[in-house]
Amino acid sequence: MGILCQSVLYKTVRCAELPVPSVRMAQLFYEFLGRYKEWKIARFKEKIGMLGVLFLGLCVIVIPWFWRDIGMIISGGMLVLFYLTTQYYLKVNERVNHLYVNVYILHHHLIGKLEVGFCDHSEPCHCVENFRSYVLKNYNISLSKGSLR
């Protein structure tokens, strides 16, 4: 019972930080934010993998020119590392593409909620603009129609 109360209290306090009218909207945004951060980390790993592939590919080609005696042996070892790094890059690239689809769907759903049913005010209000500016200012994520890349 204590765990349930802590969880509800945590969600209430956490949702109070966001300028959203409902807990469901806050949950949707936090799920989007979690997936967005996971996608950004995967993109960073993809860039590291690409740099590794480029560096090792260049070394495989260039090293035999500088060391004519043992250059082919070193180049063979680099070729094995190149293969392993390429396998890592391809695996991470597939994960990035999968995560991007998930993030894009959540982004699209969040934008749809902002346009259609964000708040229950009958008179004109600035709730959507306030939320978009809050997210842009605090998380540097644009919630307008466009891509995330």
C-alpha cells in the first residue's frame, strides 16, 4: 500500500511541473520524452560507430603504404576490426531507425492532441502555445508539424 501511495504522489508532483490540463497528457508527454532521449542516445552511438568504420577503413587502406614490411599484417588485423565495427554500426543503425518510428508516432500523436483536444476551455486560450514554448525552452524539442531530425 505504501508503494502505491508513493507512486501516485510521485506522478502528481511530476505532472504539476508540466503546464498540462490532465495526467494522461502528462503521461503521453513523458513517454514521448523517454523514447526521444533513448533515440538521441542511439543516434549518438550510431555516429560513434560511423566514425569508427570510417577511421578503420581508412587505416586498412593507408597502413600498407607506410609500413611495407608489416603493413599487410597490421592491415589484416584492422580489417577484422573494421568488420566487427561495421557489424556494430549496422545493428545500432537498425535500432535507431526502429526508435525513430516509435518517436515519430508519439510526436505525431502528441501534436494531434495539441491541435484537437489539449484543454477543455470554451473560450480562446493560450494553453497550447504555453505548452509548446515550455517544451521548446526546457527540452529543446519543437512540437510543431515537422520532422524531429
